[in-house]
Amino acid sequence: AQSVTQPDIHITVSEGASLELRCNYSYGATPYLFWYVQSPGQGLQLLLKYFSGDTLVQGIKGFEAEFKRSQSSFNLRKPSVHWSDAAEYFCLLDTDKLIFGTGTRLQVFP
Amino acid sequence: GAVVSQHPSRVICKSGTSVKIECRSLDFQATTMFWYRQFPKKSLMLMATSNEGSKATYEQGVEKDKFLINHASLTLSTLTVTSAHPEDSSFYICSASDPQRSPNEQFFGPGTRLTVL
């Protein structure tokens, strides 16, 4: 079955700390994977995407994600978090349908 | 980038009434649009795929007679929640892809918050 799992519902970090948001997927073929961010009162914004090629992809706002086929993972990272990064983050698996993870809410403390 | 709008942004209605939500692609033509529902625990669920000029494809468990989808043009899809009930209160989001830009990238509307009293 095709699925996306974001194990962490809520993460709290201090400003300036590093961040890793986990995303695991289940799909038999090569996946198209995305990370989206939803800021309060705003719509969803694409951070980055993986189709093929380099397994480390760079996105906007200093985010990056690494595709690891052996672990069926596509974790999102940022070396130094800013207070404005506080938002809800969604991992998306694009197969013949679009499957979202349940989201991870990020809180950033000053 | 490609812009998708939704109208209205918020709507409050009485139980039993119907509510129509519009999704428009403002600067591109979208042969396919998607409708999602965001549940209180924040998970986004795909409700249906809206195809211009043909019937929508509904996901399992979504009542097609309750959530009517019409995709009459390449820039407009509508979702009508018929005989709304309080449990239909939710955040509804549409998305579309621009085949001339990046066919697999979805551009999302800002969402419509529906509250059924």
C-alpha cells in the first residue's frame, strides 16, 4: 500500500538550532516526493522536491532533504532554524494519487 | 509562479444548506485540479480529482453526491457541499498543476474554512 508517515506530530527547537523532520514512505517504484510548508493563515508552499538524480535536494529558505531509498525516507533538514520557520510541514508522495503525511508542527523558541 | 485562488476564504452556513467553493487558476490553464480536506489533526486528505470536461474521480469513502465537483473550464473548478452538517466543518483546499511549468508540482489555493452551525 502507498503511504506517507511523519512520525513527529510536534517538534520544538530553539532558534539557531538544527532541524530534521522525518518522512517515511511506502511505494514500490521510484517516488516523486515533496515537502510543503503551511504557515499560519497562509496556503501551502513548496519547499523542495525529488524526482530523480541527486539524492540531496536543495530547497527554498535554506532547507534541504535527502532521499534514501534503502530507508524509504525523505527527511527535511535545516542547519539553523529561524523563528519564522515556525509552521506546519507536510511530506507528499506523488504516485497515481497524491498522499500527504499527517504533518509536523514546528515551534521555534527564541 | 502559478497562482491558484479560492473563494470564499471563509463561510459560515446553517445545517442543511449547500455551499459552493470556487477554485481558479489565475495565470495558467489546469486540465486537472485536486480537492483536499484538512482535518482537525491537520492531515490533508485528497477528496477527489477534478478533470475539465469530465466527471470527477472521487477517493474511497468520499460521497460524490454530497461533495459535488464541477470543472467547467480550464481555469475553474467548483466544490459544492450539499446539505451541509456540522461534521462537514473543515478547511477545504484545492490545487492544480501547470503542465507547461512543472507537471508534478502542485500549486495550492489559500483554502476555504467552512463552518456549519
